[in-house]
Amino acid sequence: MNIFDVTHKPDMALFYRRDDPNDPRLGEAVRFDEKFYADSQIVLLGCPQDEGIRRNGGRVGAAAAPDEIRRYFYRLVAPDRFPRIFDLGNTVIQATLEETHQKHRDIVRQVIRDGKTLIILGGGNDVSYPDCAGLAMEMAEILAFNVDAHFDVRADDPCNSGTPYRQLIEEALITPQKFYEMGWQPFANASTYLRYLNDHKVHHYNIHKIREIGVHTVFQTILSNITVDAIFWGLDMDVVQASDAPGVSAPNPTGFTAAEFCKVAEIAGQDKRSRIFEITEVNPTYDIDRRTCRLAAAAMFYFLLGKA
């Protein structure tokens, strides 16, 4: 499969330029011409759809997120030692969500096969299913994190933004003992789904437990005690408190702070096994002063800073 035939090139208007040699920006440093793909280390890919959110009864608007996050990401400074980044653009959306997932998964598989690390921008959190599946199909053993206020193991049919990790578990694409639910909120998850995680021996840390232990300590302890070939990081922006991230599909009054969220992103970047860093559920329609889009862009920056 030629990945350039099934993606739309990024909008060139998003690539901010300051044209100041003393103050270079990421819009001037990131490449998008096909000839630069082979030499890249990091590939940026968007999946601009929110059909899974609509199916789940959420408020739609996340389809606009990949480009809005890019708009603010490309205004950030370009450090000298950043990895080489290539913007592949957005997956071409298909007639159904299931077809979009399959096409997107195939793109992810190819990019992973090419030895790249992916930053993926949703869209709805349902994209975690094809993203993590694509990684699992190419790597022998993976560790998966869902950094999210919700478990996303709903027993719904058809699939939606609340089902991705149940799909991954039921299809044996992830090992439950190597899957971690991080930052969940007790008021946002039914007992049925907590029992499901416990029955499958999935590790889970709610927001209070993480705060008690410390963000850095809890993640580093997990990472230092597990042997895998690759790591998937799924970060749903509704894990962040609404004062810092108002533009999401399901606002959360008491989640991570913006600083804690960026710390998780930096920790993810520092681990050489991290191959997919995914941000989902940003909803520009409900954002305030693009606060949430700017935070998503900052998290991408800190992930890359960790890689550097």
C-alpha cells in the first residue's frame, strides 16, 4: 500500500513561518514533501472524524481537531536537537467508521514497519482501536496506556468512542496484564466496567491514586518493571481538568492539570520503546481561546522534547 494514496496532504496554510533565523518555528522545520519521508524519525498523522463520538451520544466537533492542533503546534519554536518530523497529513475518511478504522490501521502498520514513531491526532477516541491494533500487528509484544477519565471498555455494538480497549482485549491484540488505565475518574465509570477490568486483570490507577504516588513515580515505576518491544500511549484530552482543557467531548472538572498532562507526554517521549503517541477528543467547537488545542500542541512538543 502506498500511504500517500490514502492520506490527504496537510494544509500548507497551517505551517507558520516567522522567517527569523534567530527564532525558527516548527512550521519551518517539519517536512511534508514525499521525498523527505524516508529520512524522517517522527511521522504526524491525523484522523479527522467524530462518528464514534456521535454513536456514543457525545457532542461532535472533534473532526476539526487534527488541523486545529497543527495550527498551534506549528507556531512553537523548533529546538536544534529535535528529531526529524514528517507530516503525512490526514487519513482519507471512508463511508463508514469501520472502513475508516481499517484504512487508518493499514497506514499505521506501514509507518511502524518503516521504523518510524507516530504522533496521531484524533478525532474521537475510537481511533485508539486501529492505532493500537496496527502497532500490535507489527510488534511482538506491546505495552498500552489509556490515559483517560474513562475506561473505554463499553460493551456497545456497533463500535464507538467508548469501545476501543474492549475491542483490543477481546480480539487479543493487547495483553490485559500489559494494559494500564491511567487517570480514570470514579464518577465517570460504571461498576460493570470496573469489574470487567478486574476480571481481566487490567491494571488501573484512578486520578487520586496517581496524585498520591506522584505522576513521575507511578509511570516510571511501571516502565522500569516491564519488558516489551513497543509502547502505545493513548491520551484522551478529557483526562485534563476542564479549566485547562474546556474543548473536549466530555468535560472533566477534576482531572490532570496541564502541567501534569505535559509531564506524562515527556515521560512517554523519554522511553525509546514508545512508538505511538496519540491525542484524542479535542473538540475545537467548544474550546475557549483555543486553550485545549494549545495544550495538545504543547504535549506534542514535550513528547518530542523527551525524544530529543
